[in-house]
Amino acid sequence: MGCQMNVYDSYRIAAMLKPMGYSETSSWENADLIILNTCTIRQKAEQKAFSFLGRLGKLKKKNSNLIVAVGGCVAQQEKEQILDRMPVVDLVFGTHALSRLCEHVYHLETCDDRIVDVTMSESVHEPDIPVDVSKPGDVKAFVTIMQGCDNFCTYCVVPYVRGREISRQPDKIIEEIKMLANSNIREITLLGQNVNSYGIKQKLCSFAELIHRVNDIEDIVRIRFTTSHPKDLSDELIDAFGQCHKLCHHIHLPVQAGSDRVLKRMNRKYSRDEYIRKVNRLKAVCPDIAITSDIIVGFPGETKQDFIQTLDLIEKVGYDSLYAFKYSDRPNVPATRFSNKVSEPEKSERLKQLLTLQEKLTLKKHKDMVGTTEQILVEGLSKKQASDSHKQYHWTGRTSTNKAVNFSFPIHHKDNGAPLTGRLVNVKIIKAFSHSLWGKPVDIESERMSSKGDNYHAA
Ligand code: SAH
Ligand code: SF4
Ligand code: F3S
């Protein structure tokens, strides 16, 4: 559950447990160990975790050896209280306890016990050998480059449940990416709650310098990163969009609100104008850059006027897409104690208005792409597989600007029948939908890292 950093941790957990003899199963009934990696960013996420745990009692009755572990941000927040509330749980491990997970599981395999490990540390635990989180057939992978957050936005639990910001050593990050490249990974997304402040506190290299180093890794063809805090978006990083040819033309730059009054109460440390200036610089360096954002509607004290300013900002920036959330009170964060809470119906109404506006903007962006040719990194066959007799298969991939593109192509083609997964394909965009695009392949990279000369050309 939760953000990409949780996804990355879950992959690491799966990789760490392999040497202990565990492998993944798609059926709950078959599992000897169930690990729930939780999120507590909004109340709903926390409720989802508890309701999932509530459903595990039945499985434990059937299999008394089943071990149930709860990790991640709810574990860090609720600690031993989880054991009281959920009798089914054997292990609670916090966000800094990942490196000790295997020894806890080993203990529980042999002893009838319950364990809580929510100790936080000041340093990043690096395994001696980097953990390969990729699976066969994967084209892209996440790499977490820093943990925690020091920003203390007044609505947010992350600094409390993930601890202080700590960056990983650049050499360790590069070593891990080279290993992933060896496992046929072609696209890397660098992760952190605020990647723009990477390395500053510990005087490592800057985030832009790190990107330059990843750009030099031969088998990696695409680099993405998330999330960027606008206050720390440096000119050096903006310039990297013009200098690093593998850096994708997309930035996720959460604005949260369009009114200076609300931004101040959120403790975001930038103004609306400063944000717009940075967006304009990005567009000047990289004219086709896609910009996406997170927005909270109904922050305590947000007036209709404030909200209109958010709508106005959305139009001014012209976002490619948005994640919008209704404000949710979280334990121990300052905003929970703020007065003038916005009512639930009002929050829902504002969210609806905002999403309607964004849908219109997204569809227009997609329609403007019809007729252009886009380079796609193919991720595999699309889920909506065609059952046709012409051996045409539907493939899916993304543009540099992170838009999903589907197209049809035979699975066996002259090129040794090698599948398209992991290849760069130029696709002419024919149709625009609200969440994806449809196109026709015009130029296919003939093999991994091919010499351009042998490429397939469609008639
Ligand atoms: N570090 C990232 C955000 C991580 S949390 C950043 O600063 O941009 C992901 C998103 O969840 C946030 O951007 C915010 O929009 C939303 N969010 C965080 N706390 C929230 C809360 N209490 N209620 C509603 N949305 C929240
Ligand atoms: Fe939360 Fe703010 Fe840190 Fe993002 S920058 S994780 S919103 S405190
Ligand atoms: Fe959720 Fe924790 Fe990520 S609260 S958003 S899983 S850092």
C-alpha cells in the first residue's frame, strides 16, 4: 500500500526473503507468511490496512503456522497498539526495521512469540551486496536514493513515520543501478520524498550531479525521478533537462494549493509566484515537458476564494495530470489542531470541480498529440489483449512525457520472434483518450541497444 517508496521496500522484502526459502504465491490460502506494507498518509489508507488485517483471521484458523507481519508507516505510527487491536498479527516492523526483518521472521518460524520492532536510526542501512529488486521481464525499476523528510508540512505524517531525511551514498546508488541494468532494466525512477534536497545535508553530490552519473550508465535509456519539492528545485536541476538526454521530459512538482495564504499555513515555504516562475523556467529549458502535481482540497481554513486560486493556477500551469486529495486529519500533525475545518460535502464538491477541470485539460493535451510521432519504451502486452486471428497483439508503453500509449503489432516478426518488451518504438499517435493514446508503430529498435541501421520500418 502507499507510495512508490513502499513499492520499492516491498520488492526488497521479497528479494531478502528468497534466500530463506520463501517465494511469492498468488493465493492467500497457500501463504506461510503474509506481510502487509502499510501507508497512513490519509485516514482511508490506514483504515484499509486494518480492514485487510481483519480479514486474515480466517486464514490463520486454517493454517496455524501462518506468520502475519505488518510493516511500513501504520506500523511505525501505531507500534505495539497493533498487537492489541489485531490478535492475528505476529510481527510489527517499522520503517527503519527492514534490515532486521529476516531475523524476526526466523525467530517466529521457531518460537511462538509476538515481536514489535519500531526502532529508528540516524543512518541508512546498506546491505553488503546490493539487492536486485527486478523480476524477469521487468523493463523499469525504482531506486530509493534517500529516506525520510525534514520538511514538516503541517498536514503530513511522513516526517514522523519515516524519520529524518538521510541520503544514500551516490556510489551505492550507482552500483545498484548498474546491477539492475545488467538484469535488463532500461528505465530507472529515482525515489525520495524530496529528491531535490538529495545530498545537501550530508555534503554528498547534488541531485543534478547524481542524474548526470546515472545518465552515463550505458544500458539505461530513461531516467525519471519523484518527488520534487518546489522550494528546492534548483536551476542546476532545471538545466539537467537540457543536458541529460536520458532524463525524461516529465516532472512531478506537487503544488498542494494555489493560494499564498493556504501555502503559508501548510508550511510549504514557496509562494504561488515563485512556483509559476520555476514552471516557466522548466518550460523554457524543455518546451514539451509534462508537469503533474498533487493538490489537497479543503485544507483547514481554505475559503472559496482560495480554492478559485487553485483552479486558476491549474489552468495557468496547464498540468498534464493531477493527483487530488481531500484533506484528512492525521495523528499528531499541526493541521489537525487548526480551526475552520472545511465540511466533507464542501471538500467533495471542490474535488469534483477540480477533477472536471483537469479532465478537460488532459484530454486537450492528448488530442494535441494526434499526428505526432512519439518514442515509446515498450513495457509488455497490454492487459486488454485482442483475441484476433491476424496475430496482432496489443502492446503498451510510455512516452518520455509519461503518457500511456497502446499499439497493435504481430508478436512474431522477422526479428527472431523476439518480443517487443523493453524496446524503444516510434509510434505515430492516431487516437486520443482521456487516460491513454493509441498509435501505429513506424520504427522499431531491432534489438536491445541496437545499431539504428537495422531498424524495422513500417510501410
Ligand atoms: N513528499 C511528497 C508527498 C508525499 S505524500 C511531496 O512533498 O510532494 C503524497 C501526497 O499526499 C502529498 O503530496 C499530498 O498532496 C497528499 N497528502 C499528504 N498528507 C495529506 C493529508 N493529511 N490529507 C490529504 N492529503 C495528504
Ligand atoms: Fe510530507 Fe511535506 Fe515531506 Fe512531502 S515534503 S513528505 S508533503 S512533509
Ligand atoms: Fe504512505 Fe508512508 Fe509513503 S505514509 S505515502 S507509505 S511514506
